[in-house]
Amino acid sequence: MENGKNRQSGIRLLLIESWCKMNRIVLLWMCLLLILVAIPAAVAADTTDPTVTIRSYQVTPSILLPGDQGTITITIANTAGQASQTESTVQTLTGSTVTTTSTKDVTVLVESVFMYGQGVDVLEGNFQDVGALGPSQSMTLTFLIRAPLQAGMYFPEVWIRIPQGTSVKYPIPVNVDSPIGIQKQAVLVLESATPDSANPGDEVPVTLTVRNDGQLLAEDVTLRVGNVSTLVAPKGSDLYSLGLIGSGRVKTADLVLLSDRATNPGLTQVPVTLQYNSVDGTLHTQTSAINLMMKGKGELGFVSVDTSPRRVAENQPFDLTIRIENTGTGDAKQVAATVDLPMTGTKQSFIGKIKPGNDAPAVFLLDGGKGGTYTYNLTISYVDDLGTHAEVRGMSIRVDPVDSTGGYLLLILVIIGVGIVAYRFWYLPKKNGDGALPWVRKS
């Protein structure tokens, strides 16, 4: 009996010890769990993954002929503006939840951009390691293509590859000499008729012609003529309304442009803006220009005429200086002057170039001539943007004769003296025979 009681007591003790060990393990795990849940946990919420799209494209020319080369220009852009990340903080012991949200810029890495022709030959323009695009940033890429020999519509594909194996595929329509997809519309062509050249400071007549080469009419056609830094501007109105222009029709506008004398010689472009509405109400704007070839014109004349010495005497050498001035709007080059005076000496003078508003001297070295007033021609030859020119000016010069009054008086006195001597010492002695004077002889 006692052995049985001792066996049961031992079993109970073992059960009690096992239960105590289990409770200690449970309590230990509960304590660890309480410690872990007491620590705030940060949980990442929504993050927007960026990607790339083709914002726009352009095929040049819009219609290719079979076998011709052209370009396809695409603009790729990052679709993500900003990616948001939300962080939540949870306090389990207190039962409160605190949520904070922060935003950050996300860039997208473009690994490559390829174009697969799908019948169109891609000659150049496949790009490797393009780089990163920031939020809302874009990049323009150009591919050189060659059209196939058969007409039709083709759709080469642009493949854009970004990390994690993702890619964007975009087909681009290419028209090879095909009427498919070509929208009928108005096509306005602006032409301008101007003189071959215009002189700065003059009024320039211009005729603007607008021709509709499209298949539909153009409504509310207007022309606006601008100016070039106030140097060339329209005279009067700068806005011309042409109204409706049907297919194959032509309308014109006549205007006059005012040019300033300070306009530099050369090509001057006056901007013209052409606007019209298509039949669907879409406003179209075209920019063009009126091309004016401005050529400066030289205008030469004399400023002053001087001699050295100031008074030109008969048979005395002198210098004739004529100052020639350019009052035109362009350079006068290869300027030379000649005089046709009936005197010996240097009667031609080479000057060179005279800029507008300047003058230069033409010097002639003359040996002199007889006294009197001489009329002569001054001939000025020069070259400007308009060609070769020669101008003739009539002029005159006074040559004072030598004053011989004193010489004549001396000659008269000498003659009188000679007569007196001859009368006394030759005539009287010969007449009286003894040489005595008449009154001496009488006495």
C-alpha cells in the first residue's frame, strides 16, 4: 500500500513540474510578444512605379516617295510626376495609430530605344543607354529611315526598354506615296513680288500673293506684316483681310514698305504671318517673310574748292584741291576724279573708298597758264552696290594776269630820257653845226 501511494505522489509531482515548465515558456513567449508589439512598426504603403510614353512624333517629309530617305522624330517622356510613399506608425499598447505621408521625385532609367522597321529600313538612330528621365521630363530622338519601293502605309514600331524587363511598344504610321489617311484640307502658299533691289531710305512696293493649293477652301484669311527693328516697316496698315480663298484660287495684297536710310545693305527679311480657318473651324497659322535685297547707293558731290596759293597767278604753278563728299546710303568705291583744264601737270586723282557721310580730297598739281577765267569739267567716277557711275560737274577757275604797269612806265621814262639825250647831243649839234644850244647861240 505504501509503495502505491509513493508512486502516485511521484506522478503528481512530475505533472506539477511539467505544468510549471510549460507556464514559464508561455509566459516567456507572451513577454517577448508584448515587447515586440510595443516597438513602433513602419509599414510602406503605396508607391507609384514610373514608366515612359511617347508624347509626340513627326515624320519628315509627311509623305515619302518609294526609296526616298526621311526622318522620324519622337519625344519620350516620364509619365510619373511624383511618387508618394506613406508611413504608418501603430502603438498597440495605447491603441493609437499615427499615419504620416511623404513624397519624393522618382526618375526612370531608359536602357534602350530601338525602332523595328516593319518594312521600312531604319538606317540610323537606335539608341543604347539613353539615361534617366526625371519627373515630367522629356527627350527627343531622331531616326533616319528609307522608304520601301512599294507604296502603302507602314507602321514601324518603337521599342523603349526600362529596367525589370518592362518595355513600351509604339507603332508610328509612315505614308509611302499613298492617298490613304491623307486628310483633304486647304494648303495656302504665300509668295511675295519685290524689286530686284531697294535703296535704304526709299519706299519699296510689294505684292503679296496667297494661293490655295489644297482641296478645301480657307476662311477668314488674314495677312499681318511686321517690321524689322523699325528700319523696315509697312506704310499704313499692317493687317490685310483676304476673306475666303477657294481651292485653286489666288488673292493678292499690295503694300508699300518704308525703309530707313540706316538700313544695312544686304538681305533684309520682313516677317509675315498668315492665318486662316479650315472648314472644321480649326485656326491655322503660318509664318513667312518678305525678302528684300537692300543695296546702298553712293551720291558724290564736291564740298569745297581750294588753291594753293590762294590767288593763282599767270604762269605760276599751283595746287587745286577739291573735297568730294558721299551723301548717299552706300559705300562709294574706286573713286577717281579728273579735270580737263588746258594746263600741264597732274589732272587725275585717285581717292579710293568714301563711306556715307564722309568726304575726301582730290588733289591736282598744275603748272599754271595764261591769265584769264577758265571753265572746266570735274568728272567723278565710282562704283557702288548698284554698279559703275560717273558724274560730271562744270566748274571754273580764275588766273590773275601779270601786272605790267610798272614796267610800261619805266619803259616810257627810259624812252623819254633817251629822246632827251639824243635831242641834246645828237640832233642839236647836227642842226647848228657847232653843237651849241639855240639860246646860247643867240646871245
